[in-house]
Amino acid sequence: MLDAGLTFTREAEEAVTLPFPYNKQAFCHYEPIEKRIPYAKVLIVNNCLRYETDLSPLAHEEWNGTTETKLRFENKISAMATNNIANNVIRLVKQPKTLTVHLSEVADAAAQFNPDAIVMSGTLTDFDYYNPAHLEKFARFVKTTKIPILAICGAHQLVGISFGAKLKTLDNLDPSEKRSNRMVEYQYRFIKITDDDDPIFEDITNTESGIWQEYTTQDDILRVWQNHGLQVEGVPDGFKLLATAYLCKNQMMVKRSDGQMIYAVQFHLEKSFEDWSKNPTRWQHPIESRDGRILFENFLILALKHKRD
């Protein structure tokens, strides 16, 4: 045990090897996750394919003989994605209520469930393999709904095309030109915030708040999980770009007009508690997806405020 009267000089501190060179500190904070949101009712949307009725004529033609295998894998991945979203809600909200539905059911489910927010999962398959009736029905819904939406990865792209944007591969090809062996963004990567005045980045310039990492407060950088081979080309009308990166320019966007609040992110912020639960400690430095968790929580807070207003 250290003597209570023991003090360290600045020279002694500087002599210590710093394990966290970005913030020039030899320590990090212990970080329990506290539930700050009293109540939230969240509709979770599975954007993956489930049944043959979810497929387009093109998928039926090109997947002949492999459809069953592909759909089995889609269902496996969709369960993981929607569970990750639900775990975020459960770990951030004191009294959470969730309902999970398929993309084709979102309009009817929203009317019946009356959620405070909608969170949409990623996807595995190009949208020209989707039943076009499902895409058209969603486009009509998303253009008019006043329910706050958080669209993740493939859902980010779906929101983009619903508002008239096009999708490209990361090397700027039409998706149909390169179905396999695409260039991808994968693993944790840094992205650059382009508009830190947006309320989802609350306190981002406050270095004393302790909410954001030093690389965010100092340089407007986020560290997020990426896993995609397509991107939204440009920014759809009515949306504002919030974050970008060198390979995929549209990393995050928002629509705050016509009574709507739609946040769309290309990265997987829902991995927050999947990774958090794997950590042997709750010290700040191994919590890789911390930025995603903060954004998820801030979205829920904004969604509740949007509904009240």
C-alpha cells in the first residue's frame, strides 16, 4: 500500500511509460454502464431475407439450387443482429419494451406498436435480390413517418435508396457489376465527424464531460466497427452528412425536417454490448465499441425528446 503522504513529481510522472499515447496518460477510467433512460419502447426491424416470398425474380433465377442455404444463413445472421440491437436497449433503458419485426411488416407494426423509436438492422444481400414490393412499401413508410429511426449499415443504404440515392461498391462500381470479392471495410476503423453541432454528439467539445474519448473531443474522430462492401453515393436530398472516411464518404447522415428524425450510420454501432460483455474488465481502454454505445444511447434520448416535442 502506498504511503498516504507519498507524492509524485512531474518529472517522475513523465518518466513512466505511457500506455495510452493519444491522451498522454498512464491510466484510464473504470467505466460501469449506467441506465440513464427511464423508459423506451423500441421497434426492432430485421432487414435480412427470411423466406422465398422475400426474394425478387432475379434472386429466384440466380439462386436456383442454393436458395435454401442462403436463406438459412440470412436467418442466422439476422438473429445475431437483432439480438445485438435488443441488448443495447436492455442495457441502456431501465424499463425497455421491444418488438422485432421483418422489413416487410414495419409499417403495420409501427401503427400497432406505436414505438418511441425504430432501430433497423444491417443486411447481407444486394437489394435487387429483395422482393420489390417490400422495398416500395418501406420507401413509402420512411418518407412519411414521424417516428425517429436509427438505420444501421444495410439499413443506412436502404434509407439512402428510398430517398433517391444510388449505391456503389467501395471502388465505385454498380453493385451488379461486382457481386463477389468486393473491396470491404472491416474491423474497427476511424471515421471523421463533419458536423459536431448535431445533438447526437452532445458534449463532444466538452473535454471535462468524460463522456467522449480524447481522440473525439480533440480531433472529432470516432472509432467504430465496419463490415460492408457497398456505400451510399453522395447524400440524399433532405439529409446532412455527419461523418465521413477516406474509403466510404457517407458514414453517417441525418434528416431533421418535415417533422422527421432519421439517423443512418454505415457502421455497426449495435456491437457495443456484444464486445463489452467479452471484456474481462470494465476499464475504459479495452471497450473498443464505446463510441457506438454512446451514439446509440444519445439516439434513444433524442428519440424520446422528439416524440414529446
